[in-house]
Amino acid sequence: MAWDATKLQDWQIAEEAEKNMPTVDDLVKKLSLEKDELIPHGRTPKVDFLKMMERLKDKPDGFYVEVTAITPTPLGEGKTTTSLGLIEGLAKRGMNVGGALRQPSGGPTMNIKGTAAGGGNALLIPMTEFSLGLTGDINDIMNAHNLAMVALNARMQHEANYTDEELAKRGLKRLDIDPKNVEMGWIIDFAAQGLRNIIIGIGGKKDGFQMQSKFGIAVGSELMAILAIAKDLPDLRDRIGKIIVAYSKTGKPVTTEDLEVAGAMTAWMRNTINPTICFTAEGQPVMIHAGPFANIAIGQSSIIADRLGLKMFDYHVTESGFAADIGFEKFWNVKARLSGLIPNVSVLVATVRALKMHGGGPAVVPGRPIPEEYTQENLELVEKGCANLLHHLETVKKSGIIPVVCLNGFHTDTQAEIDLVKKIAKEAGARCAYSNHWGQGGDGALELADAVIEACKEKVDFKCLYPLEMPLRQRVELIAKEVYGADGVDWAPEALAKAERFESDSHYADFSTMMVKTHLSLSHDPTLKGVPKGWRLPIRDVLVYGGAKFLCPMAGTITLMPGTSSDPGFRRVDVDTKTGKVSGLF
């Protein structure tokens, strides 16, 4: 029986659902687990990845379902809600189903987008714990990452204060780090725009090395990227040691191994390789592993969680951040290539609200009332906005993965608007299902579940967009034209110099291309909606992640540290001091 999502807030539905949340014993029985394969972690145990994979290594994989979306409004279009609703719907059809989602960041949780726990009756529980650092992985990443920066700044201070002979007495050799060529910055898991550019080390000789520095949001750390793609603990340790922290004055990379901090960083990260199990509001298991922000990071559930899910479930649902031009493109050309796991279906989530925005509707601004165009029938805006849907649909088709369009239902949608979207999707050769999982849970997602089950019967002809042998600039040009719809790419002088250096060095030949771009438009300009025409993609810099083996071209003015709005979510979060219960999360 679904809860009334029009009257109850998400945290209130979660509170009711958690009264019937499966216990650890229920979990062991449901998934046929061995007790020593679960690691105690409060009400939500971690899964011992290595033990489970060893026992299940010969079991055939289940069906692999990826969830992506059209270009969203700033409010988001319910991709996680749809992932959870689909899991609930498949369970209603009697399927052994589960999934993998990403640990939410404190940035959006305390800002404008909310907790990434889904919503309504398609909700992840325990919601409060999930929203407030449940797994501990982000905390471990922050400690490990910032330890590298502590090591860097301390080393620069000591090299400034001591001669080579004095350094040698302490077992150190001069790394001669260039303070104007530091790759890493510090991280914090909030949207703190005031920390984007800072000066550290103000004071005397013993107060650190004075230099310009920066903060990024924690989930954009290279360590989060490494967690998303690591195969096991040895792979994690190896990749952490290859992280490039800075460069010497002669241009030589200075790694965490050079700073002798990689082992300690791995010590902080050692438990992060084991996913944490949570549940949908209807009791299906969902693993939580890796993090969000596909616009500035990989934005994928981990390869480890997907490998486990495909062994444990007959249908495994995973998710890529933001829209198909960002999250799905990285899933397609990076994650699937690295994992060797080929999806059967990609669910493309759309809403009537977002389609109207892309059709020329008024700006959707967080914290302000939704304009009436979005709550009243307007077939013209919907039809024009479907151009964005069709563009993303073609992107999915290029991969060879079978697409299913999901129209995520809002109570303001009219039947004529729903029928119009279905007609346009069908004419484009795609299945399209309307799903009211927010209002009705699994019962509202049966049409979507049936479409996914049917699509999983089709043969997949998977192919990446480009071969690994293709040079960086050619890859970026191909992504810009084929995925974003640009006419070409313009490289800033600094970015061009870096690209040429990376292309001429065989060490970077097999590095993945990890684009950094706004999620609010197919272009680099967040104000351009629909399917922009007649534009070129500007690349202003290229970051290098030596451990993850990513080269990250940065498009437009996007920053690695988001900002907090004037009406952030933290204004509504509080604690009942008599019960200790948290209210106001959404």
C-alpha cells in the first residue's frame, strides 16, 4: 500500500517505511548469503566484495540495466527516483532484482537538489543515514585526499627551510616542487564557493609553505574516481600511488608515492571497497558505492557494485549521473570499457516539466515558484521540447544499447501530454513507458518494468564511440560533435599545449577521456536549452588524474566547487531533541 506522497514529505514516508525495513537476517535469507559475507555497519551492513565474488565467480550474470536522463532542469528530473521505482516494479513482477546507487554528497543535500534518495514511494531507506554520510566512504576519501595535500605542503615547507644536506639527514631528497604548478587542491563535502581560490601558509617559516591553493567538492576528488573503477584492494593501492599531486620546476610529475603518503592514504581508504546495502521503501536491496557529480567527476556507481549486483540479482539496475551527454557518455566510453560489462538496456528518464523547458518555457529557478506553464497543459511546448529527448535517444542508440524512454510522472501531467511524448518516442523507434512510481511505488512502475523486461530480450550490439588509440583532441572533437551536437572544438592556448604534451607522451596513450561540462545544457552554456545549433565547444584546461588514468578536458566556465544558493536546503533541516529524529531532508 503506497503512502500519500502529496501529503507526506519524503522524510515522513521514509520514517514509515523504515518500520518494516529488512533485518540483516532477512537479507542473508533473501540473497542466500553467507553470514561472514556481511560486515556489520549499523542497520545497513557492508558486503565483503572479495568473499562474495570468489563464491559467485562461476554464476552467470543477470540482466544489466543502466538509467540515464534527458538534460534536466536545475531541480532534477527524478533519475534516482526512477531507478528505485523500476526496482520496485520489477519486484512486483516477481523478479529477483536489486541495484547500485551513489552515495549522496553533502553539497546538494544541504543545497537545492536534495539527498539523491529518490522521492515519494520510490525512496531509499534508511533515508536520514543515507543522506548524512551513511557509508563513511566520502569521509575516508576526504581524509585520504587532504592527507596528500598535507604531505605536499609540509614537504614544500621543509625544502624551503633546509639544505639538501639537512634533508638527507631526515631521509628526504629534494623534489623541487613548483608552487605555480600544483595539480591537486583540498576538498570539503559542501558547496563552498568561498574556498574556490585561497592562500595558505600565511605566517612564519614554521607555518607551512605560503602559496595559492584551492578547494573542490569531495566527490570530485580523484580518489572517488578511483573508487568507482577499482577492481580490488591491490588495484586501489596501485592507483593511489600514481596520483599526480604537483610538478617539479623541470615539469616532472610529483606523485603520492614520491611524497611517501600513498600507503597511509590507502589505509584511510581500505574499507571503501566494500559496498553498503540499503533498501527501497518496498524492501528491495540496493548497494551504495561511489559518488555523484557526472559533470565534474565520473558520476557512476562503482564497477565493484555492478559486478556484485550482476551475480546476486537476475536484474541489476545501475545509474549514471545527470543526462546522457554526460553520465551515459562516461558510462558508455569509460566505465563499460574498463569493466567489460555490457548493459542490456538504458532507461532514458524524461519529465513533462523538463520537456516544456526545452520547448521554450520560462526559466526554472530553484527556490522560486514553478511558472504556470509547467502545471497547465501545453502541447506545443512539450512537442518542441522533445527535440532534446530525441537527441539523447540517438546518443544511446549509437552505443548499441537498447533504449527505453521513461516518462517520470508528475501529478500535473495531462493524458494528452503523456500520449504525445509516447507517440514521438515510438516514432523514433523506442519503447516508452509512463511511470507513476513517485505516487504509487512498484504498482505505479509496472508499465516501465514490463518495457524493460521486454527490451532485455533483444540482442545488444555494443560499440564504444572511439578506440583507445584515438588521440585526445580527436576524441574530444568526436564527443563534441556526436554527443553534444557542436560544430567543433576551440582550444585555449594553455589547454592546447597540455593536449599536445599528453598526445606526444606514450604514458598517457591509454588514459580515458573524462569530459567536464555543465549538466544544464547539451552545450557548455547552461542557458542554452533544447538542442543548441551553430556553436563550438571551448576547452580551457585539461586536468590529469594519474591514478584513475583520466585526462579531463574542461569546457566553458564550470568549476570543481559548486556554490550554495540563497535558499539552501539546510534552512529546513532540524532535529527533534526529544527523539533525535531528523526532519526536513528531501
